[in-house]
Amino acid sequence: MAAFAQMRIVMSTKNDDPVGACRPFDRDRTGFVFGEAGALMVIETEEHAKARGANILARIMGASITSDGYHMVAPDPNGERAGHAMSRAIQLAGLSPSDVHHVNAHATGTSVGDVAEGRAINNALGANKPAVYAPKAALGHSVGAVGAVESILTVLALRDQVVPPTLNLENLDPEIDLDVVAGKPRPGNYEYAINNSFGFGGHNVAIAFGRY
């Protein structure tokens, strides 16, 4: 905790309000909040899943990993390589940017990271404005588990055809040009979605999921 605090990325100004502490994409965000979680996904071929009578929830369409090489703890503020991870995942999935209806954002609530991800999403998707959800506002940042946790949330959004609201988003940062779902869930026709997971050292992972 002390190391993260020294890097000025852990919430410190709203400790008296744990529920409202994490504020991804909000103008008044001040850092991320730790969460605790565990998650497991079973990934197998469609043929194998059908043979054992599994309840298939979604399809992994494509995935990509890139590295910024920008800074040990700060993302590239232009979101170039993170955006490329998304673009490559979309390409490998055989999709176009306009096919993506939902983005589960990494969005930790840091001042630099959220703006960088907003730019990355715009770099990858252009004029397309998918419904964006930032689950860390509700669950915190579970670090090693968060990629699996948020992949599952992305799958559930496709299965249930609804994107949950991003909590604590009261004033969207004017530097973030995204359609962030807030206030109430948004039902819709969601066929394809991207889950973003970014990490220290400039690591960027994007996975494209498809509704089954």
C-alpha cells in the first residue's frame, strides 16, 4: 500500500466515503481503490463445450497484447499502443470498429490513466461510440484477478443484453469523449464487446468477445 501511495495513484482524499471513493471518468477522480476478488473462466472449443453439454456464454473472437514502453507506472497519454491493442483484437476477430457495441473499460480512476484510455478507445473505434462501463467504481481494482473478473462482466453484459451503470460518475471529465453508461443500466442489442486490461510497465491487453 505504501508503495502505491508513494506513486500517488491510490485514493487518499475520499477515504471517509468508501462507496463513493472510486470515480472513473469523473472530473473529480483522484486515484484508484483496491478491491478483492477471484474469478475463473472455462475456455474451450465450441465442439468440446457442446459435447459435454456446457452452457456456452460467449465467444472469444480475438485478443491482442501491446506495450507502450512509455513509463514504468504511467500510460502513454495519447493511448496509441493501447488503442492498437484494441484495433488488433478487432481485426483478429474479423470485425470492424463499427461492430463493437460495448467496451468494458480498464478505467481505474486515475487522472492520467482514464484520459489516456478514453483516447485509446477513440483511436481504435473512431466515430463509433459504444456503451462504456467502468466496473472498478463498484468493485475496486483487484489487481491480479481484475482481467478475469472484468472479462466475465463483459460476457454477462452480452448474455443479458444490458450494460450496467458506472457508479459515482457525476460529472464526466470534459477531456473524455466517451459514451459512459451512468445513472441506470442500459439495455440494448449488444453483439460484440471489448474488454480492456492495462498494467504497469505499459502492458495493454484487449479481448474481443461475441454474443453466443
